[in-house]
Amino acid sequence: MPSKPQSLKMRIFPTSHRLLLERILRTEIPKAHGKVLVLGTGYDPYGHLIPDGCDVTRTDIEDEYDIDMVADAHDLPFDDNSYDTIIAIEVFEHLQYPHKAAEEVRRVLKPGGKAMISTPFLFRVHGDPYDFTRFTKSGLKTHFEKFSKTSIEGYGNRVHVIWDIITTSFRYAALGMCLNHVFANLWPRSNSSDSPSGFFLTATK
């Protein structure tokens, strides 16, 4: 996720997708513990949510960010059973071989370790530098089927999706993004929706 959510523009005019995702992250990321590996750190917009005391390794495919090391999610340079928590926020849609990356996440996690993964579903194409894939709930289950336990939560519904499409299509329509704060509060979650903006997955090794 290359944009900076903490910037003034993004705070005033965020997409519904971002608002709903951040609501989940504020609940889930503080559950990270022990040795934490962050994939696709980018500008590290959510690093402040990781609890103090965690031993965090921040990685990305490029070294233009303030990271600890460059790492390819398809071939992680870490030993088996190395990390307690792995976080990948809006990363898997940018991976050419997501199934291989899911296997690497499982390999690197300690037994009982947990992965936190978010990915968009009905959201515009966005480069970083490439955007390859959109996953359904069933697709995510297939990629992470070797984990002992998975939980997948959808967020957003047709209203969020349609409004994000409209407000990201035209320059002046972006002013309507200020209404996203209202929409996000009216319909915060949507496990029953067949048109979610995205999914958040937790997978336990």
C-alpha cells in the first residue's frame, strides 16, 4: 500500500475501503506478539499498532522505504519456524504467485504462530508496481488450506464499493469521499455480503 494514510489528504478524503480496513487493523494488529515479520511494509502506516516489546522485522521488495531488509515474499530469507506473527496488509494482490507466498508464510511461522493478511476484493486496480489478483473467500481458503485454523472476515458492501468507484473515477467526485466516514459507521462489517470491498484473514499454523 504505497500511499500514506497518515497524510492530511488521506485523513480527510479516505476511501471506504481504507476506513473499514483500518478499523479491523486497530483491533487485530495489537494482538501480534513475540517475533513479528511484516511483509510489504511500504511507508509502515500501521507499525504503530504493533505492541511495544515485539521484535519486529520490516521487509519490502524494494529498499526505497525505511525497512530492515529487502525480502521477496515468494522466497523469504528466514529459517523455518522463525516468527510468532506475520503481517501482510494489502500485499497478496501484488504477488505473482500468491500460493507460493502462502507456503512461505507457513514455513517461516512457528508452530501455533499466526498470520494476519488483508486483501481487496471489489476495489480498483492499483499498482505497487503491479496488481495481479482479487481473491474470493474460497480462494483465500484454498491458498491457506494447510494451516491448522483460518478465519476470514469480509468488510464493506455494495454501498462502499460503488461509492469508492465513483469517488475515485473523477477529480471533483473525490470531494464525496468525506461521506465515507458516515458510510463506514453505518455499515462497518459485512460477513454476509457477496460484494465486500475486501477480506481480512487470520491463519494459525
